[in-house]
Amino acid sequence: MTSDIDVDAITGHRRMRRNRKADWTRRLVRETRLTVDDLIWPIFLVHGSGITEPIEAMPGVNRMSVDRAVEGVRHAADLGIPAIATFPNVDMSLRDETGSHSLAADNLINEATRAFKRAVPEIGIITDVALDPFTSHGHDGILRDGEIVNDETVRQIARAAVIQADAGADIIAPSDMMDGRIGAIRQALDASGHQHVGIMAYATKFASSFYGPYREAIGTSGLLKGDKRTYYIDPSNATEALRDAGLDVEEGADMLMVKPGLPYLDICRALKDTYGLPTFAYQVSGEYSMIKAAAANGWIDGEKVMLETLLAFKRAGCDGILSYFAIEAAELIARGRG
Ligand code: PBG
């Protein structure tokens, strides 16, 4: 008979629900919190002025011309968001085989950095140095005879990093996964007087299918020939990811990043526990779009799912998150609903 079951004997009087019984007990024992200080807002830039154009695969995210982006960055700073990360949609006429426009002092990234520094000096600016926005083939490096050449790409990325730092970038974030790039960028920055410019290594960037909407956003989806598996990490390899991040630490990375985010929380935890560096997750475009799509269909509560995912990154050991939800999340937090 079930009336004979003695639950006290089973639990030994240890009842987990005692700490869950009321809002005040739950608040008292809460281990992880999401604050506005955890958020980095990635933004997409286009040439021109007065432009705010929607990205179809990322509802709620727009490409902005620099003047419009300045207003967005002002709003982000007012919300208390500590930093932004910039990604340019470069005019096709400026893209070539080697991504040479990455070295132009007045390219879209550098123009934006200067404008943000002038208008919103208190916010941190993180710039990406991969070549993919600038190459006619959409790869992150120089393509020669069907191969992405490593060392020449590294030298060019190091030069581009210096030019970005000259424009005012606070943190350089190389997302290309070439070997030796962290050390090369550190050397180049130091040699040009940029000792205080930091490096956030895309330490473990996986050859993921979650980047699709981003490629639409920066206009590389139609260009990309083949895939990036000769330089990004295979999604099945955690030990290799740890080794790769270890090299970035040795070469002088100040911060580590894991990308994509949610499917790689095991990597976040491993990096944090192993190296102890400030560790970030990039909740990438596909992760964003999936939540938005399900919410738009009424299948999930988009706000709650978003906040739960952001909290999960904190629980997994991340110090912060690059997320297209940054503004929405910061607004919710400001209204006390985070
Ligand atoms: C490439 C780069 C990618 C993203 C940012 N920089 C991946 C790619 O296109 O292969 C993805 C970001 C996202 O999906 O949100 N250097």
C-alpha cells in the first residue's frame, strides 16, 4: 500500500524544498546572478548615414550606419552595458582575395571606433580582426591555391590590429583561429605603443552551423566557398579546445572566449577552471534566431528563455556574455525583471 511509504525515512529528513518554499528563501540562496555588467553588445555596421536596416534572419537586430550606431551605443552606455563589439558589412567593391581593406585606417570598423570614442568615451570597444568581412570569398584568412595560408594571414591580422588600436579600440578580438595570432598581435601592439590594448582570444571557436544568420548580416553567406573546418575546431573535440586555448594563454591573451555559447557550456566551465582568466561566451546569431523564432510562434516565452540562457553562461563559469540580446536583457534588468 502506498500509504505505508515513509518519505521521512527515505529522505532522512533532508528536504531540498525547505530552501525553495518562498520567494525570500529562493533569493537568499541564489548562487548566480545576471547583471548588466555581464553584457557585451555585438553590433552590425553598414556604410552611409541614417540607415537602420533589419536583418531578416535575426528579428530585432539591425545593421546600422555609424551615425545611427552612435545613438545605439549611447543607449547601451546609459543602460550600463560595459562594452560593445563591432562587425562590419563591407561594400562588395571593397572586398578582395586578400582582404586588403582590413588595413585601411578609415574602414568601417575604424570609422565607427573613432565615432564611438568621441561620442561615448565611457564604453569599451572590442573589435574583431578576422579578414572575413573584407575577403571576396568570405574566409577568415588569405586564400591561395584553395588553402587558407596561416602565417601571411597572421602578419596581416597583426597589422590590422595595430590600425584598430590606433583608431581607439580597447580590446582586439581575433576570431580567425590562425595559429600564432595571439602572440603576433601582442608583439605588434606592444611594438606600436599599445601596451594597454587587451586581447580577447576567440580561444575556442568551433566549426559550427550556428553562424548562419551572422553571415547574412555581414553579407558573406553567398560568398563562402567550402567551409571553415581547416581552421575552426571540430565540435566533437573538447581536449583539443582546451589545448588550443592554452596556447592563447601562453601567447598573452587577457581574456578567453568560447563560441558558440549554449551548446559549449562544458568548454566554458573547463576553460574557467583550467586557466582562471576572465572567460566569455559568445551567444551567436543562430542561438539568438532560434529563441526569437520559437517565441514568435508562441512556443516559448522568449524573455524568460533568453534570461535563462544568459544565466546559464554565468553558472557555467563565464564572466560575461556577448549577446544580441544585450540591450533587451539590460532593459529588463533595469526594470527589475532580470
Ligand atoms: C568570423 C566570424 C563569425 C562570427 C563572427 N565572426 C563566424 C563565421 O562567419 O564563420 C559569428 C557570429 C555569430 O554567428 O553571431 N570571423
